[in-house]
Amino acid sequence: MIKYLQRLGKSLMLPVAALPVAGILMGIGYWIDPQAWGSGNIIAAFCLKAGGALIDNMALLFAIGVAVGMAKDKEGTSALAGLVSFLVFTTVLSTASVTAYYKALGLDPTTVPVAFAKISTQFIGIISGLIGGHTYNAFKDTRLPKWLAFFSGRRSVAIMTALITLVCCIPLFFIWPAVYNALVNFGQAIIGLRGVGAGIYAFFNRLLIPVGLHHALNSVFWFDIAGISDIARFWGSGAKVLPLSEVMINTLGGGQVSATGIYMTGFFPIMMFGLPAAALAFVVTAKPEKRKMVIGLCASAALCSFFTGVTEPLEFAFMFLAPVLYLVHALLTGIFVALCAYLPVRAGFQFSAGFVDWVLSFNAPGAKNGLLLLLIGVVAFVVYFVVFTVLIKTLNLKTPGREDNTEAEEADDSHVNKDYQHMAQEIFSALGGRENIVSIDNCITRLRLELVDDNLVDEKRIRNLHVSGLLKPGKNALQVIIGPDVQFVADALHKIAGM
């Protein structure tokens, strides 16, 4: 199970890599125009729309990325399958579709559960990707009778994906509203616990990120489902005020402070300091040969978390690779949110708990001692860095840069000829020319070749290119272990071979 989750985690790296820049663009846009969100400034509008194009469609990115990652040969048909599955899920279980079902069954369409308005989540995206990837693996080599031959092989994948997804929609039709409503009821049940309840909420908020159901829980505390409307009351926008807004919490210093903002304040130290510290821990504990790659991923994701409060690029980078560590992250988030509830400090957000909203919240009606969050943030940074570093090393967790080298990823590519065109030409000639090549493919580090006759291969000529090794997994099959640069060699070889 752990290996499967790690494989899923690796599959998420492709779409996750696109998210940091999107979050930063949205943060810049919101900073330029915090009130109108682009309506008052053309530059802000462009930034917000450009960033939102990816952030708002994160589920779709996951559907495609996971499908490609889970496919055995990373072929593009798997991406199409992931997209097909996602479109079937989000169309068949959309509010409009479910309303039509209710009418057809003679049921009251006004009783359609609100959960179906939240069907386009990261959870559905990941499930779609898994269905697409596994369906591709199972049906890509399907052979049908001659009169159906057109739909053989890869052409059958999209069809089977749609059918399998349709079957999966049936149980989800009943399960999804139940899960959604359970989360809302749970949120309403912990309201009376005040600061402790805020910590419990924050803990489950993080736990639900992988399945995208944190929005259901957020709606209880941030908006008006249970009369709390923490965001609106913090900014003084005239939201309905219920007794909770008047509740005073006894602080750790013996004084009292309003309950307003307790469901937002504690997220600032985590997003601005805690998660960037976790990113630093990933860099420090990464394998030396992978450290540059980890720095590239973590630096942009950490900046995104600090500046805008968009944490998914970092969280999805390790939640499946090291689920134990993600559980610890959720616990630490709960602790800091509860702690901030009992301290005389309040800050709020309209976008997310990043630097931009922290600065903009200073003059909000519900704000109190916003600068104190810097000190709390320093504590969060130290705690996260120490805890993450110790756990990663002690438990040998497979965080970014520490994954198992299952395909000779440890190969030293420092001697690899960086002239990819030259390397590809040499390999092409050593393989015996175009007539001896059946197919060209690559994985993370290997060039995978299918040949007509492997006896025609000049292995010595290939080894002279300083490749890390040659493998023969089967008759007329050859693998050339090149390293992380293999994609460029494969692309050049494709062009030379005209394939």
C-alpha cells in the first residue's frame, strides 16, 4: 500500500510543478487589487485570471497527470483516459444532471444535495487519473475481431474508461452527499469547543486536502452555514452576528479576546513559516544527486506558500510519498491554530493565509496584534524543520529527493555527453539503423528500445558514450540507462529515426 501511495505521489509531481507560479500570480493580482479582485486594475485581472486558470482547475490537472504517471509506458492515451473519466464524473454527478434524475424519478428537485455542486474536487481528479491509468494498462493491448479492429488497442482505452467511470458513478451518487453532510455536521458539533475546536477543525482541514473535501468543512466556519461567518465578521462586512461572535476567550496571559478570527489566525504561521521550513527539510535530507531537483521544486512551492498561502504544491509533493509525515503536518497545524486562538492575536484573510493577506489584514475590524504572528511563525519554522528532519531521517521517509531508485535513478550522469543530438545519432547507428528499430520509448532514466534483431547492436559503441549501463529485459529488447536527461536523447532519436 505504501509503495502504491508513493507511486501515486510521483505521478502528482507533473501537475504539482505547474501550481506554484499560478499561486504567485494570483497573490500578486490580489495584492494589487485586494478589494475588487481584478475589476479595478487590468494588471491584477490578468494575473488573477492566469493563476486561476490552473489553481481553479487543479482537479483536471490531477486527472491528467495521475493517469500519465500510473500508466506503465507514460503514453499520451492514458492522459486522454484520465480526462474522459473526469468529464464523465463531473457531468454525470453535476447538480444539473442530478436535478434531471430527480425530476425523472418524480422527486422534488429542490432537495438535490448541495454536495453535488462540489463534485469537481482534487479527490475526483485523482480518482479519475487512477481509473484512466489503470484502464490504459489493462486495455492498451486489447485485440478485437476484424470487424471491430478499429477499436483495438489504445483506441479501446477511452471507451472502457467511460464505461468503468459510469459504473463508479453509481455508488458515488449515494456516498458523496453522505460524506459531505457528515463533514458539515461534524463541523457544527465542534463549534462550542472554542479554541480547542478551532484546532480540531484545522487538523481535519489539512487531512481533507488530499480528497478536496476541506471545502465542506471550511464552509461551516468561514461562511454562514452555521452562523459563524468568520471571514465576513473579521472584515466587518455586516454578516449575521450570532452569540459566538460575542464570545470572549480567556487568553494564556489571563486576559480576554474575541473569538472572531480563531478559524483563520493560526494558519498564517503554518503557511508563511511552517511549510517553507518543511521544504527546507526536504532539501537538507534529499539525496545529494537529487538535491538540485528538490531545490527547484521546493523553492518555488515554499515561496508560493509564504507569499500567497497556496499550499497544495508543497503538500501534494509529500502527502502520498510520506503519509505519516503529512499526518504530523495536520497535527502541527491543529496545535498552532488552537494556540493562536488562546493568544491575544488575530489575523484574517480573503484569499489565503499568506504574506499578502497578513499585511492587508492589519487594519481590519477583527485584527489584533498582527505582528505577533512573526514571532509565532519563527517558532513554527523551527518546530517544522526539526520535526520533519528528524522524522525523515529516523523513519527513512520517501520525501521528494529520497524516493527509491527503482530504475537506476542513482546513476551518475555527470559524464553523460550533453550533446543530445550527437548521442542520439551514435545510438541510432549502433542499433543497426532504422530497419532494426521497432519502437523507441523512455522512462525516468532509461531509453527503452524494441528491436528486430538485437544481435545487430554494437554495444561497445553505445557504452563509449559513457552511459550508465545496458540491460536486455527480453529478446529483441534493449534498455540504455542514461539518467535524468534521457527524455532529450529519446526526442532526438525519434527525429533521427523518423518515428
